[in-house]
Amino acid sequence: MLNYDVMSKKVKRLFEQFQPEHYELDLIPDRDAMTFIGTVTITGKKVGRPSQRITLHQKDLKITSASIIKHEKNGDTKVMVDRINTHAGFDEVRLHSKKELYAGKYTVRLEFSGKITRAMDGIYPCFFKEGEVEKKLIATQFESHFARQVFPCVDEPEAKATFDLILTTPQDEAVISNTPIKSQKPVGDFTRTAFETTPKMSTYLLAFVYGDMKYKESKTKQGVVIRIYATPGNIDRADFALETAARCLEFYNDYFGVEYPLPKCDFIALPDFAAAAMENWGCITFREQALLVDEKRTSLPSKQLVAHVIAHELTHQWFGNLVTMRWWTDLWLNEGFATWMSYLAVDHMFPEWEMWTQFIVDEQQQAMKLDALVNTHPIEVTVHHPDEIRTIFDSISYDKGASVIHMLHDYLGPRDFKVGISYYLKQHSYSNTDTDDLWDALETASEKPVKRFMHTWTSQPGFPVIHAEIDDEGVSLTQERFFANPLHDHESTQLWPVPLHPNSKAISGNLEKEKIHYSIKSQSGLKFNANQGGFYRTTYNATHLEKLGEQVRQDKFGPLDRLGLLGDALESAKAGKLDTLDVLRFVQNLKNEKDYAVWDVIASCFGSIRMVMDDDELREDMKPFIRNIVAKELVRLGWVRKKDDSHFDRLLRPVILGMAAASDNPDVVKKCQELFAHAHSSKDIAPDLKVALHPRNVRRGRDIDPDLRGMVFGTIARMGGKKEFDQLLSMHNSTTLSEERVTLTAALTGFKQPELIKRALRLITSDDVRLQDASYWIAYSFLNRFAREETWKWLQKNWGWLKENLGSDHSFSYMPIYAARAFSREDFINEYRDFFTEVMEPVLERSYKQGIEMIEWQSAWRKRDLKEIKTFFVAQRVN
């Protein structure tokens, strides 16, 4: 197993030796040959001690020539390059001279060639069809450290420079980069395009795309040109993104107090893209699912996702591009802030979506699940080796980062927070910062001790749990670090300044020490962390939790407090800090629940029990209980969209129907089967089915209501066989909607028949599955209890394929977690450890250790509570 301390000694910052100021980059890609040639001229400063070489980053490039010119007051001097060495282990090219090279200004010119690869980083192809014609776009992805695969450079965030890019591409094709086109001239069958000089920026933000694309255009009030690019068959799905992008850019111009600095901002939907999107300055690239909306076929959650991703990437144009972290240690300054800010922007544009309620479920609660492990990492995490960078593009940098900013926003208040952010951006425009620079700006604006309050939350891993003992003697509070795995309890003495936020005026302030007691009369409704603004969990003694349940039943808490009470209780029970039976009794108080966010936690509760307890008898015994608890909402919501449906009602309908279907509600299962059958039939459709089929397609019975597709397809897979598999696969292979393809993936990996499980796994390496979707197939297959063993075998057998095709993708580092969360038996640990030890590399080490913990705590929870949980549901069935 590789050791991080050993790896860290090998890595040095090239910016400490040579600091680029300007690049002139001339690239000629060959789409058919999947190669490119280029020249780069870099002007910059050599710093530090004299040496006999200039070192730049490169990876897998063939350097064919190099020259160095030293700029001096008395004139320029050509420096003889004695030899060129490329060092694969360090991703470097070293230009050696026989003479000493002293500090000063230099121009370095290199000629090189490289390969266009399918791994969706560096320069890569995107495949699509126009009619029956196979076509390719050529696109780039340089974050985190993939610019070096395309041209020699100093590929570090702090190495900011300006860029002049020239591309030679086929005539009559769209060609896009960060800045507007400066000039174009024909060269045979090609066009040579020069782009305007970019702002001063990091190498990972340079980007270009070319190929057969169309666009739609609008302008902001400030005159910035907004374009949405897509393949010709998809351009009609660009309208929602176009309107949202313009509104969002205008909102940020006002909020940040710093105008967007470029004359244009392009948004490009790529058929193949590893992540959701990439914030390249003025040339933002997206997975199609994250940008395009078909108003008749896109589900509401996907439409909401598009708004979020647009807002997230536009935040980066300021927070990440204009002001950039000095090194990857402060990645959270980019991603945590962009995640939080996207909620602020989307809430401004779509207030009816109740985004801050969703924030607690989708960001805060998700971050806590990962941060409850010993092998988590601080928000500010030291990064030594480039391969470690991918391991911190995770829920801690994004979701926990956003959650502590949410807590800080509450601490400072909206006005001081906004003023401080604007001050920070103005003070550090076109430069690099670390976390303390942000705290200094917010302290200046608010005159509050921001650094003192926030340092603990960002510099140490984990988060606290507050144990509240409430009785007639008063209130006793104790804080400790929350561990999902009981084996690690009492291993930490960490403390946090915890904002208590009680719903009582008798208690106030922060809990900064381990224990405190308040001699106040017992209050039956006393709850801490009102509206769940603080990044911590709270447990209550059983008697008080029962009283809080009564308050919930009487509708005396808002939805955020209801979901907080249940979420904290559920995760505490998993960790052995609370009896799971107390959680199940608490759930019974929510039979009248109507809020989507609370139901999301309820569904998670039952899903966790089913998956971790892994007991067929228990699954059957749970079904009547679940059918009963969803019955009221099933009647209220039904299958049909209503004119007075709230946004949350539309999100909730598939959740309720899905829970009913999974618990074998006969009417819901039958309706799913009928809808699916009619979606493949040209016969007339029964009137009662038309309501669940999209109105546009009622006559031909093709499209199920997009909000219900996943639930229907999943039910069909669970109940179906080969015929249904073939039908779903045909739909998967023919759909032009990226979202629908992923939804169908979840269904195709949900069958129980061994031959269909193996067939689904074989598809992963076939032409039927896009490389960008491979991780979905693997993750969903592991979640299928009938498929997990076969998926584990497949993973081991196909590890070489995964390494070759996904090895540089973020999803590759998650593979140990995909496997671990599917197993709750201790005897799997040795098998798991044996395999991953053999294939270990830095990018896998943290997730591998997290996986060990997951198996351990899941096994412990199952061993501890399975018998009692089974007894509870049997008793409910009898009653």
C-alpha cells in the first residue's frame, strides 16, 4: 500500500521555480487520427536560486524541440538548451542548459505532440449521432491537473497567466474557447481561429470545444452575451438554461458588487462529460443532463438540477476564477462556496422551490454521513501529491463546506456577509487566496471574530453530537465527536464552538466546552439547533424524545425541525447512541406528514434498515407498516398532477408512489405495469391511464409522466424478467435524453434473475453504455441486493478496464465505497481488504479506508439491532 508521507516528499511546486505570465498556444488537433500537434511560447519569471534548468509540467507529450530566451536590459540572449528530459513519475519536462540560469524574465518555446484519448480529460472526443451519421465533438477538461496533457505549462492554481490561443479546426464547424474570436482565416479545408487574450487565470480554466453545434443566444442587462451550445438535435432543449443563466448572471453582478469581466459567457452541452459541469472562464462545459431541459420530457428534479448546476458554475466565475485558491488544500473555497451560493441564487430565481429546506437534506445531511467516519478529512485538507486532488472533490469540500458557510451566514447576518464577500472579491481579484483571507474580509465587514469561530470547523475533521439529557432537574448538555462506527467512540477529545439555537429563551449562546448544565424547569418541547442551521447532531434521552414526538404529532414543529429530529435520531441509532426502536416509534408520529423534505428522510430510514439489516423476512414484515404510513399521502397526491400542486407536492408524488410500490401495494404495482405496457403499445389507452402518461404522447402511448418514470421503471424491473429487460434496454439505447438514459440504467441494474444481472454487467464495457455513465451502472448494481455478489466479482475481473478508462475520473476513487456500502457482514472485510490492497494507489486510499469503516458500522448495527427491529415490525403486522 502506498504511503502518503513517502509520496509527499516527491512532489514540489514548480511555481516556486518558474512563474508564467503569458502563454501563446497554437494547437492543431486531428480528430480522425486522435492526435494533436502544437507549439507553446511561455513568458515568465524564473525565481529562487540559480540553476541549470527550467522545469515545466507535461504528461504523455512528445517534446520535439525547445528554446529559451533570457530577457535583459541590454537585449535578449538565446540560451542553448543542452538536453530535454521528460520525467513521467513527476509529470515534468526539464530543459537543461550548460550555463547557470539566474532569476529574471525568460521566454520558453516548445514544440510537441500528443494524443486525444477517450478518458474524458485533457483533449477528448464526444460521440453523437445526427440522423444515422456518427459524429464527434472535440472538447477539453483540464481540472484538476490535466492541462499538462495538452501543452507544457506550470499546471498549478497559483500559476496564473494570460493566454492567447490559436486553434486549427475543420471549416464550417463551431469553435469556442474562453474569450471571443479575434480573427479567423481559411487554411485549405480548415479554419485557423485566434481568440482574444484571456484574463489572468489558472491553467485548469483554459478550455475549447469544436464540432457540429448550434446555439441560442441572449444578453444580460449589462450586455454580456449568453449562448447555450448543443448538438443540432438537442438545441431546442436550451431555452430554460438560456433564461436561467441570464437571470443568474445578473443576480451575481448585483450580489458580488463586481461585474462579470468577460463580454460573453458560453454554456456547452457535451454528449460525453465525466462530471456534471466545469467552470472554465467564459466557456462552461456541461453534461447534457445538467444543462438541457425538454419541457415535455424532463422531470422536475432534473430541471431543478439544471438550475443548480448553472448557478454553481456561474458562482465560480467570481469565486474560483476571478479569485482562486492558492493550492488545492483550499479547494473548498471554490466548491463549498459555489454550492452554498447556488442555493441563494436559485432561491432568488425560484422562491417557490423552497431551496433552503432542500439544502438541509441534500447538502448538510449528506455531508454528515461522510464526515461521521474516522477517515474523513478536514475542509482545509493538506494535498501533497497530484493524484490526491481527486480524492477531495467530495461531500466534505462541497457539502460540508457549504454547510459551514450556511452556519457562518446565520452568525454574521445577510448584510455583513454580503459586504464581506464583495470586499474579499475586490481585494483579491485576479490573484490567489487561502481560507484566512476570506475570514479577514468577513471580519473587516462584520467586526466579529470570524476566524476564531470558523477555524475549528474548517481545520479539524468530523463534527460534534450534543447529548441532551432533559428532565425535571434541568438540562445537561455534553458534546463529543460523532462517529458512525461505535468502535471509535471516545477516541477524540475534539471540541467545537457549537451554536445551540434552542427554541427557548432560557438558553443561549454557544457550547464551547465539553459539558454544561442548566438548572431550568423541564420543557417538553425543548429542541436545539432550530431549523438545523448548525452542523451538528443532537440526541435526546428516550423520555424527552417521546415528548418531542408528541409535539410533532400536534404539528408544533416546522419541517426543518421535524426532519432534523428524525435524521439525528436515525443516524444516532445507526451509530449505537440511540435505540433503533425509539426511532421507529418516532416515525409513527409522522403519519400525517405532507412535506417532501421530511418524507425524504423517512424513505431514507426504511431504505437504510432494508439494506443494512439484509433480511428477507424483515423486508416482508416491513411492507404492511410502510403501506400504512404512506396511505394518507397516497390518497392526497394520487397519480395526477393537480393545478394546485406545490413544488414539493410534485417532488413528493414519486416518493410516495415508490414507497407504496416497493411495499407491494397491489393497486400501485398494477398501475405501473399497465403504464409500462401501454408505453409499448399502439392500442388505444384506457382513460384512467392517460393521466399518468404525458399529454403530448397520449395518442401513441410513448412517454410516462417524467416525474414518475424512475418509479415505474424500477417497479417493472423488480417484478419483471427477460421481456421487460429487453424493452428497457431498447428504450435506453434509443433515447436522446441523457436523464432518461440514467433512469433506465437504474432499472436495468435492478433485476433479480442471475442471467439478467450478468447481462447488465456485461453491458458496462460495451458500446451500449457511454463511458460517462459506467459509474452509474456499477453503483446501481451494487445497490441491488440480488446483484451485489456478482458485481463484486465483475469489479475485480474488470479492474484493468476501469483503471484504463476511468482512472483519471472522480468516480474511479469512489469504487471502494460503491462496494463497501453494499455489504453488512464482517466476513466480507478480509475479501475487500485483500483485493484493494493489491490494486492500491493514492487516489483510492482514503475511500478504501472509508469503505472498511462502512462495512464495520453496518455490521455492528445489524448485529446489535436486527432482532429487535424484526420484533417491532412483526408486532405492527399483528396489530
